[in-house]
Amino acid sequence: MRADAQALKGHLDVLLLATLTDGPRHGYAIKEALRDGSGGRFDLPTGTVYPALHRLERAGLISGSWSVVDGRRRRSYQLTADGQEKLAGDRANWREFASAVTTLLEPGPWPAVT
């Protein structure tokens, strides 16, 4: 199953932040990390990824800087302290949510109705 941008709505920002936990990456490397880290399921178009990166930068969750590599300009992004804090909170919230959903979806005894 390959997810599209609409399916990731509400989750894209945290997924992009997570791709930066190992250090700075340029925009296309972020897109590749999202695709590779999801086993190819999150292979999003650049028209989805770059606007989200710009939004995260405006929010102060990532910072960007320009460099020239092989004669081409590229922008690299890294997490800010606020971005690291947001990612930690979002990860905790995700674990709690996933646990609750798993509890409901997995077969098992339901609590008795009183």
C-alpha cells in the first residue's frame, strides 16, 4: 500500500521532523528518507514536501541554510530546539494513540458492560 499526501494529512509534519533526527538534510534527501524509511509507502511529490518544509521553517521547528554542491545551490534543513521538543511530544502522543487503537482492533476480551 502506497500512501498519498491526503492520507498523511495531519501526520506529514511530524514525519518530516523525524527525518531530521540524525542531522541536517537537504530537501531531496528528506524526501528520500521519508520514502526509504517507510519502505516506499511514503513516496510523496516534491510539491507536497517542500511547502511543508517551508511551513515548518516559518513555525521555527526547523532552520534552513543554503550551500553550493557541484555548482548547484541547495537548501539544507535541521531541527531547532523547538522542533526537537515538538517531535518528542508528537512521538509520545503517537505511541499513546497507537496503543489505544491497537487495543481496540486486536482481538481480546472486552470489558464487561455494566
